[in-house]
Amino acid sequence: MRLAAFIIVLLVLAGAAVYAALNSFNYFDHIERSFAGQCTPVTGIAGPEDIQIDAARSRVFISSRDRRTKESRGAIHVFDIANPLSAEGWRDMTMGRPTKFKPLGLDYYEDDDVRRLFVVNEAGKSVEMFDVKNDGMLVHLETFSEPRLTSPNNVVAVGRRSFYVTNDVQPGRNTRIGRIQFLTRRASGQVFFTNGASWRVAAEGLRFANGIEASADGARIYVAETAGGAIKVYDRDLETDVLSLVQTIRLDASPDNITVDDAGALWVAALPQPLSLPAHAGNPKKYAPSEVIRIGADGAPRTVYRDDGRELSAATTAARLGGTLIIGALYDEKFLICDLPAGEI
């Protein structure tokens, strides 16, 4: 009897622990669509995981890959925001280089006459650097890699060959240990900095370090802590590139990529129910809810877009240009072009 009672107590405690873990990731929440604007889907682009805007030329760079086909090569597409149905948008602008290419996070950098695109490449656990031509074609210039960079996720450039890159979990996000670390919120995520010649850890102790972005003046760096449900804000020393944590912005969702608009507001794509992602990865008919959060100068997060996954599942990126919001996703073969209501512009 004592053994039976002990086993029952253990089962109850285990069940309570599982329930608490699921509840902490909003697993039992009911998600309803909420958006005051109107969205139009652009279909035919597989897994548009990250988006960067070239505001001067009104075009967007999109990293794309069919992640349900494990060994597929990815692509970078360039779309004219005013004419997204142009045939040019469906071309892979990398011209087939590098051969092994699984793009994830990306960042557009412009300095005088230099225009570059930095892209995280899952295939090589590396960062690829491209020269951006006037027509949007990409010429591969260099591959950056580092043995400690075991699971790169996103990148933000702060110079012609210098950048910060997130390392989401040290064991790798696709390993069993990496998945356990996400569920248990193990703080093994890091941010690396390189000046193109040497590497060092710029930040650590992050619960799945995901998206990363910089303010327009480069003095602040923002990092999405996906398992921690937060945006970490760092002051950046412009002389030494040293980061100092100054603020943690809590979210009721799991943030992915971050963009900064021309007014300095953050646009964060997030998963309100991150544990729905594995089922969606295996079956496109099983939806994963999406959310887009705006964080203004006051540091207060506000949901701009929310959907149960039927319009767009597992949103991973959102970028604003004028009155247009573009939202990408991890698995869907489409992205959304949305007209924002006047209050969000």
C-alpha cells in the first residue's frame, strides 16, 4: 500500500509539472485572429523565414527554404514592395553560391557605396557575406565560421566585415539535448561578435538566443530570447563593440526575429504557442499560431497582429515600411503583405 501511494504521489507530481510546463508556453490558450488592417498573401515562396528591407529602393530580401524537404537548397529572393508579383521576385538571387545553402536569419548592410547582405547558413554553421548589385543580384564574397558557433540563428552587421550572430543553444537546436534545453529554458544561448578576423563572446546566459537587430545608430543591440519570452536590450560601446545589458522586455509569447523601423520601433514576430510548432512541421494542416508585436519608445509591447495559424502559421519575421507590414513564416509557402491601420504607421 505504501509503495502504491508513493507511486500515485509521484504520478500526480509529474502530471502537475508537465501541466505547469505546458501552461507556461500558453499551450492551453485559445488564439483568435486580431488585426485592424488587411493582409494579402504572396504565394510560391517556401519557408520565408526572415525579411530585411532596403528602404531606399523599396525592396525586401527574403530567406527561403522548404524545411519539410530536409536536404533542399535554399534561396534568397528580392521583391519590389510596389510590385510583388513581378517575375524577378521568384528568382534565386544567389546564382547558386554557395552550393550547400540553408539560409536562416539575414541582415542588410549599407555604407556609402557598399551594399552587403549577411546570411546565416545552417548547412555550414556559418555566416555568408554577399555583395548586393543594383538589380538585387547577390555575389558571394566570403564565408565566416567559428568552432564555437554550433547553432547560428541570426545576424546583424555593424561594419563592412563585422557583425554579431546569435548561437541559440550550444548543443544545437536540432539535437535532442538542444530541444530539452529549450523546454527547460536552459540559458546556454550566446551572442558572438567578429570583426572579420577574430571572434569573441559578446553576450551569454540566454534562453535560446534567436533574432538580433541594431538601432539605426548602432548604439543598441536587441536580442530575442525565445524560450525566455523576452527581448534583451544591450548598450553597445561603439569603440570596443562590448555589450552591456540594460533592459529586459517581457512578452507573453516566444519571440523570433526582430526588425527596427524608421521611427526606431521594434517589430517582433512571435509564437504565442511555441509547442504547436513540431506538429505543424510534420503536417501543414496542423496550424501554429502567429503574432506580431510592436515595441515603441516607451518599451511597452503591444500586439498588432494575431492569428490562429489559418492565415499564416508560425510567423518568424515582420518588417514595416511606411504603411506596409510584411510577415514571413518558417514553413508556409507564402508571406503576407499587410496594410496597417493609420494608428500603427
